Amino acid sequence: MKLRRLWALACATGLVLTLPVVAGCGPSNSDAKSANVQAGDLPEGAEWNGVYFSELYGYLHLVQDGNAISGKWLRPHKDRWGEVNGQVTGDLMKFEWKEHTVGLVGPNATKTGRGYFKYKRPQGDNVDDQIVGEIGRGADEVGDPWDAIKQRNVKPDLGSIGGDSTGNLGGGDWDGENKEKGEPESPQPPPPPQ
């Protein structure tokens, strides 16, 4: 433990230490927190492809190709969008994620981490499937909960999310073509003073 503190101090101050093994100043993956989850079978007739809604994360679009899976989400306030890439085994998805802040540039513009989802189907008839999991920061696979409900009859569209910040983010359509119908009205003089 003392060696770790000494190493952190050296990294922070730029001192050079002579040690038998020198790795790096960043966190090691051996300290990463992993999820304690096991893969099972998907519920009958279920598939990962789809759109899942969470009040916090918005709509998550997932597309599976073999065991590989990718997806994108857009937060409800449209201020952040993210992407996931990972692998599925039955009802378990493990992934890496990135979330981008719209309009922000620099080292804080993108956050990264790892996570997992378990595909679940509640008991009963006419129920909505859901995914339940967590995302962690950096090398961690656990941290913040993420639960979402699969939307019925909604096809995923990864191209509709992210890529740049030129989309309509709720600030009006000032840069689009005029969509109003009819002829413009001529200016009217102000009413006479009273």
C-alpha cells in the first residue's frame, strides 16, 4: 500500500523512481470492479434487437449481429448521446460505452466505461420485456443502475442518433427550410398612441 501511495505521489509530481517494475501512472485493470452475473437463456421468442426506454437515459437502440451488439442512445434533454459496443451470450450483454456531451469540446466532452445488461421478462401475460444492468466508469463494469423497458413494434435506427451536433436539439428549426404554408403578411404600422 505504501508503494502505491509513493507511486501516485511520483506520478503527480513528476519525480522519477527506480523500481523493479514500472507500469504507468493510470489506474490498473486489476482494480476494476466486475459484475457478478452469469449468462442464461433468453426468454422464449425474445431478441436483443429493439429500442429500450429509460427515464434517465432516454431511448437506447440496440442491433445484434451474431454475438456482437452495438447501440446508441439520446438523453431525454438531448444534451448527451452515447454508444455501446459489446458481446451477448444468451440473456447477458457485456459492453463498453462512450457518452458525448453535445456542444462540449475537450477532455470532459466524452466519458467512457464498461457495463452489462440482463434481458428479463416479468411474470404474467402481455408484459413488456426489459433490460436491467449497470454502467461503470473507466475500467469498472458496475456503478450506476440502468433499467429500461423494450418498446413494442419500434425498430432500432442507429443512424438517427449522434455523429455530430447539427441535429435539432430542441432549440427550434431556425436553420431549416420554412415549413409554414401561405403567403407572408405585409408589415403593419404600429397602432396610434393613446
